[in-house]
Amino acid sequence: MTRELDNWQERLSASVKIHTMTLPNYYKILKLDPSADPEQIWLSYHKLVFTNTRSDQAGNLNKLLELDEAYEVLSQPRKKIAYDKLYKNKNFLGLSLDLRRQLVIFLTGFFTGILTFFALRAHY
């Protein structure tokens, strides 16, 4: 029973990490204005990839992965629209982003406590 509880807690903590992550600013990564058209997005992406592949810095792989992720989202119209809505929606359900994070953390602790209580109760 405790193994199942530990597994559940690991999955829940991973879920909390996902929900409390900050959304990257893909426009800033590609050095673009949010009103950029597809041609500007393509041009900026290729310029940045070219400059990052030519220099021999240790963090280039992470930078290239960031660039690829940003281009993947902003180059496709449906993904770009969804990203814009998600990124600009800082007042989801009437709660600020910080308050939502605190609520997720509180509920995680609350439900972990309830499950621990019932797991210990069933064990004895």
C-alpha cells in the first residue's frame, strides 16, 4: 500500500511541476514582435539558428532546442493562436497566475494528506 501511495505522490508532484511551470515567451526567444507575420518568423528563426550553430559555446544545444520549440509553435497558425491565447490569458478563472499556483500547491498537499490518512488507516 505504501508503494502505491509513493507512486501516486510522485505522479502528483510531477503534475504540480507541470502546472506551475512558467510559459516561455517564444517571441522573446525568436526576438520578434507578437504581430510578426510568418515570413518574419521564418527569417528570424533561420538567422538565429545560423548564428548559434557557427559559435562554439557550450549552451548552444539548449539554445537551439529553445529556438526549435519556439519556431514549431509560432510557425503554425493554429498553434500560434492557441499560444497567444494561453500566454495573454493571465486572469484565467478570475485568478492571477501566482494565486493559481498557490491553489494547485495547496490542493496537492491537501489531497496528499487525505490519501496518507486513509492509507495509514487501512494499514492498521
